[in-house]
Amino acid sequence: MFRKVTEIDHDAIFPFLACRPAKNLFILGDIEAFGYETAFQEVWAYFDSNGRVRTVLLRYYGTYVLSTESGEGFDDVLRILSANTAWTVLQGSYEDLVDFQKAVDYSPSKIRSFYFAERSPGTPRPHIDTSDVKAATMDEIEPLFRLRRSIKEFESSATTRESLRQSFEANTGIHYYIADEQGRMLASASTAAENSISAMVVGVCTNPQYRRQGLATRCLSALCDTYDERGKTLCLFYDNPEAGRIYHRLGFHDIDKWTQFYR
């Protein structure tokens, strides 16, 4: 049976997600932060005949996240997507989304795949000076949004001003940046979907005019410092081999692939 779930179902949902905490980081973080039913978030699950959860689908604003162990419930996932004309991205592990695509003969307008990497707290890495890295507040939402929108690779990002504001209000991540003497934001790195055991690195970017100066690396290193102190794993995905070399130098290692289907 595939149905919308509520807080009452948490004891069944959580063990399914916790078995693969990296793969399910977004779903875990969003449920811990916002619960099961808000204006911008909904959760569905497929239960087998023994009451075990086999598939979970989460909607956060216009983004859906899919996780499955068995492929059950895919027809219902397609039905939900078809009924919502405003969604933009369906994402999940490469294997899960390929299985979904084959099962329901789905043809997205665009597909992006990334390497999926994680870093355990305390993993050795080179010392990097982060003295010029600052923590953004809600006052920096607009310059942070403008910086991301200035990056070609982020043109298809589902991030909006409202989702950035929500992350500050719910304290589901942190945003570090470096600015010039005039206060213009030059580079940043953020986390999202932070939960009790992990967080996702997002928005690692530099103004194109200031690249190859190590600015984004310093922002990311500051994130590593913070999450080492918190004892939490950091995860990220990337598709740029040059960026991958930087992440590996900071202690990240590849564990999977992550895929996004665009409507």
C-alpha cells in the first residue's frame, strides 16, 4: 500500500531511512526539521504486507526525493508527479532513479548525475587559513542568492529565496562566505538538510572573476571545522573532476552516484 504518512508512522519510516543515512540524508534532514505535513513538505511511503516500509517519496517545495529498497510503489510515484504541474526536480540515488525510469517508462526533460561523496568527522586534511570566512545571517540572503544565480552551473538549481530563508529560520544548515573590502560576496559554501548525524554540503561557488584563489576551498574548510566539532558526517555531490580533487584533499571519498530528473 502506498499512502501519505504522518508523525504516527515515524517509527516505521525512521528505521528504513536510518539503514542508509547518506543516501537518505535529504529525507532524514527535512523530516527532522519540518515534520511530515506542512504547506511545503509532504511524505509518502509504500508499506509491504508485513507493514515494512519499502519506498519513501518526499516533496520539499518543488523538489521530490525518492528512496527505495524494492521498486514497489513506482506507479504511485508517477501518479503524484503527474498530478503536480509545479514540481521541478526528482532526485535520488542513480540506481533508484534508473529503476524508476525503466519501470514506468519515464522520460525527463533533462538528467544530471553526480559523484556522491562523504567525509567522516575528524578525517585528516591539510591546515587551511579560514580567518576571512564569515557566517551569513538572514541579512545576507539576497547577496547569497545573487552569487549562486551568477554561476552557470547553478542555472538549473531548485534553490529559491524562500527556500534559503526557510533554511535560516529552521536552522537546517549554515552558510559561510568570503567578501571583498566593499562587502561584495565572492565565494560561499553552505550545508542543508542537517540532521542528528549528518549534513549535505551545497552551494559551493565562487564569482567567476575570482576563481583559482582558493576562496571556496576556505569556505568549505570552515564547514569541515564546524562539523568536526559537531561530530557529524558531511556529504556532497559533484560532477567536476577538478572540484572532486579539492573535495578528496579535504577528506571526502566517493561512495555512490546521485541523479536528478528534471520535469
